Amino acid sequence: MTIELNESAGATPLTPDELRGLKARHITTRGELNELEGENIIEGLS
């Protein structure tokens, strides 16, 4: 049996374990998390 997911890139939902401990409670997908982490890296390099 094959399961097809029709989600756009980065729309993969985070698991409950991945969500636990996040300070940014508005993050729900891997794409949002990647974007936030990228912004933090850029800010840290400035």
C-alpha cells in the first residue's frame, strides 16, 4: 500500500516530540522551523 501526501515542500507537520520544548509556539511545520532557524543563524552572524 502506498500513501501519497499532497503537501507542499516544507509543509511536513512536526511530531509531538519535535514540538515539545519549542519556544516559538507558532511553529507547526518543518518549513517554518527551517525558516526561523535560518533567521537566527543570520542574526547570530551579524
